[in-house]
Amino acid sequence: MVGIITERDILRACAAGKKSLDQVRVEEVMTRDLVSGSPQDTIQYAMGVMTQRRVRHLPIVEDDRLIGMISIGDLVKNQHDQLSMENHYLKTYIQS
């Protein structure tokens, strides 16, 4: 992978206003300083990396190949599902 382009990159290109957007090439505005994860990373680790680097999308790489992309929304949903399940079991335990 040589880079990633996100909504933020496109907005920065628009704000710069040097060219009209239809004349801007991806390579000119994409983020080249990539951070990536692996399938073996934990959810907590991925959330930490994304928070620290202030990115909303994390490419998942294995054997130097892109195999997926995870978003902060994916991680938040997973966290919410886990907490909801834990809440349910605790309520069931208390009511027993």
C-alpha cells in the first residue's frame, strides 16, 4: 500500500483551492504516512492506535497484502454489543 485517501484528505484539497477537484489526482492528496493493523490485533489495541493517530479507518494487512479495512464505527459497535450483552447477563444474575 502506498497510501489511503479519506474524506478529510479530499476536504483539505478542496480547502486548499489550488485546483478544481476534478483536476486533483489521488496521489497528490492521499495520506502516505500509513498506520495499519493485523488480523491478530485486539479490538482494544486497534481502538488505541486509531485514537492515538486520530484516524477513523485502519487498513488490515497480512503478508504485505490488504485484507480488510476496519472503521472506528465498527469498533464502537463491537464495544456497544459487548457491553449490552454484559449488562443483560448482570441483570439476569441480579434478578435470580
